Amino acid sequence: MRVREGGSEVCRQGNYVTSKRHTNITMSTEKREIVVLGAGVIGLQTALTLLESGYSVTIVAKYWPGDEHIDYTSPRYLIPSTYIWDHPTPETANSGASIWWSTLVPTFTPLTHPHPLLPATAHFGISYKSFSLNPQKYLTYLLSRSADHGVKTHTHEVDSLAEVFEHVPDAVGVVNCTGLGAIDLVGPVEADKLFPTRGQTILVRGEAEMARLRVGEGYIAYVIRRPGDGTILGGCKVDGDWNAEVDKELSKVIVERCKILAPELLVDGEFEVISEQVGRRPSRKGGPRIEVEWKEVEGRKRFICHHYGHSGAGYQSSVGSAREAVALIQRELEKQQ
Ligand SMILES: Cc1cc2nc3c(=O)[nH]c(=O)nc-3n(C[C@H](O)[C@H](O)[C@H](O)COP(=O)(O)OP(=O)(O)OC[C@H]3O[C@@H](n4cnc5c(N)ncnc54)[C@H](O)[C@@H]3O)c2cc1C
């Protein structure tokens, strides 16, 4: 088990400080202990849902809220709220009524020509009310909620799922919330289903009046305000691309496409760029994996609940997905009694 240098301090950001020294693990005699491996939005939400369901939880992870690394997807992105299509697609049929979430968001309104929110060259659009969140603040908030429930935290990179039980020997199981990191932790058949969907974004100064997303032939472009920090310009979705470097030519293309989406942020015709970043959506053939298997580890039967592969929807699906994973764990534990 590799321990990060200076790994005793787990997370300190804003007003939230979580546990700092982890050499002694206090085992609860009343609650069943479960390890959550991973501290992205999926791991943090799963930990919180387990704690709220009455379990004792230890989170083991290499990266934490406040860390920035290409192998840590969650700190990177937000949620759009206005869509524009350049060409007809199955989604634009029936004035957008076939979009699965059309009845779930407030003020869902089709945009047809002429409309001030619909560019002259666009085919169709929709407007609706949604929310956007600042990922770093949200992750820190999730961790602080878990801290309120007494979560324990360890900073480690593990080489196998069984390895977490060396540090939390009394745990009845582990929830594998490692995103793309699961490639190195699951068997070859499951590992083959995982792939990155590369995204590249640019953070610019100022908060856009509206979140806007435009889909055209072979491209997507979006502007989404990041509350308190500026506005994110995007983007791209390239399956199977592991490149962690910023593609400067692509950045120029993204900037040009986004000028029409957020003209209110332009100063002398240009955005004020703060930073450029690359992220890897943790994609999986067949969608997210929520599945339990039982394994004998160090003389004891333990469950492994896989909970990864949320691709470009980890935030929006985190609460429901965590509930499903925890319900599955509860059913599996009941079967064992
Ligand atoms: C450009 C872009 C735009 C996006 N837009 C949206 C959006 O609009 N809406 C939305 O809902 N989602 C969006 N997403 C997707 C969202 O960011 C991801 O689905 C989500 O962050 C995945 O979270 P995760 O917890 O599964 O993985 P991660 O955040 O990658 O967390 C993995 C955790 O596991 C740990 N880990 C992995 N392997 C090991 C190991 N061997 N040992 C110890 N720890 C390990 C890591 O350290 C980390 O703590 C976007 C993503 C990108 C890149």
C-alpha cells in the first residue's frame, strides 16, 4: 500500500477541516464498518448515504477535495441549463418532448424562430431552469457533511480492493468508487469496458448571464457559470482519448465557438482566460456498474460493491446512484444474516 508523502493531512479547504492523523482506527462495536474507496463525487455521496443509513464509514482515497490531478475527475465540472441544436436530432423531435428529462425541469420551453435566445443559424432550442454548482465547493461540502457523521479518512493508493482491509480489518465490505481508477482494480473483462471520454475546458473571468449549450455537426460548445469563480467554456467529448495535455488549438476553437454563447463576458472581443484544463469522464460500456460480489479476504467473507463508470453524469446521478448502491448493500447484508 503506497502512502502519499505527507499523507497524514487529508483535506483542508475553506472552512472545512477533516481528520488529519489516521494511524489508529477506532472501530465501532455497534455499527457495521464499511470502507468506501474513492473520494470523488460518487465516493463522497456514497459515504454520506451509508452514514445516514447508520453504518460506520472509512473513506480511503489517493486524491481528496482540494487536490487537482488528471486521475481525479470530480473537481472539474458543472451543469448546463440551455440547449441549442444546429441540426434536427431525435431530441429535437416533437418540440423536445422526447427528451427524457423534459418533464423533470421547471419552465421547460421550446425555442423556435424567431426567438432572441435562438441564433439565426440554429435549428431548435429549449430553455429551462436548472442549477449549476461549483464542484470544488460541493465536494468539500459533501466531505464536511460526512465529517459531521464521524467519517474516518485515509490517504492511500491501493493496488487491490482487498488491500483496504489491511487498514480497516473489521470492515464487512468495500464500495469501489474509484472512477477510471477501477481499470487497475477489477478483472480484465470488466477493465476492458472502461474508457475515458476526454473533455477540455477553459475558465474565464465573469459569470455568464445564462448557462448555454450548443450541439452542432461533430461538436459541442457550452458556457456554464461556476458560482463564485467565473465561467467554464467547453468543450469536447472524445471517447478513448487519454491525452492529459491541454490542446492549444482546440482551446482556440472552443473560445471562438463560445463567443456567441456568452458575448456579455467579452472584453474588447476576447474572454479573459484564467485557466485551461483537461478532464477524463469515467465512461463504461453498458453504463455505470452497481454490483455486489462476495470474496474471502483474510479468512472472512466480505462484500465488494462496485460503484463506478458514471461518465459525464456523475454529479447529476450521484444521489440516486448512491441510494441504489446502499440499498443493494443492505439487501446483500440482510441475506447474510
Ligand atoms: C469535461 C467534463 C464535463 C462534465 N460535466 C458534467 C456535468 O455537466 N454533469 C455531471 O453530472 N457530470 C459531469 N461530468 C462528469 C463527472 O465529473 C464525473 O462523472 C464524476 O466526477 C466521476 O466521479 P467519480 O467519483 O466516479 O470519480 P473521481 O472523481 O475520478 O474519483 C475517483 C476517486 O477514487 C480514488 N482512487 C482511484 N483509484 C484509486 C486507488 N487505486 N487507490 C486509492 N484511491 C483511488 C481517487 O483518488 C479519487 O478519490 C463531467 C466531466 C468532465 C471531464
